[in-house]
Amino acid sequence: MSETTKKTLSTEERMEVFDREFAPHTDSMYSFAYRLTGDDEDAKDLVQDTYMKSYRFIDSFEEGTNAKAWLFRILKNSFINEYRRKSKEPSKIDYQEVETIYNGEKNDPAVVSGMRQDNSKYRIGDEVTTALNALAVDFRIVIILCDLEGFTYEEMSKILDIPIGTVRSRLHRARNLLKEKLESYAKKMGYSQKKAN
């Protein structure tokens, strides 16, 4: 449908499309956002920002297409824009948080264990998470989209706005970098790489 023939949706129609097409993807969006940011609150903010943008631009969404891929593309772009913005601003210190930690209020075991339980389904092992987070953003995103979220190369191509060949080569490089980073951990855990004859 061309831009000139697109119908503007009423508020009620927007809500119907939003509830039917976008709302079912909240958990997978949070999972993706959490793996990108590594922080529960930042992930929630990123999902909320994605939903706000998707609602605002809902008229440009073509019903019947892959809503999840459309949302992930918005989320990925929002993350990259925020990442760039934050990398340009100086570090900030939350003195209230420092005072809270210093006074020991954050060391309540019940609070900490509750937080761990809430986020446990979105986590992977610490070593894998550390290695994944050490990758450049472009490599981290393709690993998350393909290996953790299960998107096809075609869907990833649309989300990332790059050719499928680039998706494949970037994913290959990302997997090799991740493999290098996890090699010593794998040996420590008793895994060994068998060489082909």
C-alpha cells in the first residue's frame, strides 16, 4: 500500500491492532531488551519506548506482516540511538543509590532473591552473558536475534535493514568471536573441541 492511499486509523482501530498484533510480543521484547541492556529497568524503559513509537506510527504498520519483526526493529533502533547518546555524555553518579548501598538497605536478602527470581527466565549463564556483552553491539544483536530469539535470516535482514548475506557473515563472525571468548570456560567445564581428521 502506498503512502498516499494509507488509511488513518481511529483510536479504537489503533487499540484493536495494538492489542491483536503487538501486545502478544511483550515477553520476547523484554527478553531482547534485557539482553541488550543487561538491566531490568533499562529493558522495561526500552520496551515502553518501543510500544510508544509503535503506537504513534501504527498507521505505517501493514497488518498481516510480521509484527514481531517490526517491533524488534523499532526496539533495536531505539537501543542503538540511546547507546550512541549515552556514549557521548559524561558519566553520572546517583548519590542516593551510593548512600543506600553504604547504609546497607540494598543488602536485604529477601529483596535480592526476589529480584533474581523475577529475572531468572531471561538470563543465561554469567560466563555466556559476560562474553556476549563483550561483543560489539552489531555482533551481539545478531546472536540474540538468531540464537536466542529464533528469527530467520530473512526476518533478521528486515529488522536490521541489511542484506541476508551481511546477516550470515555477521552472524558467522559473531559466533566465532563468542566461541573464542568462551573457549577457556568450555575447557574448564570439561568440553573439548574435537578436530576433524
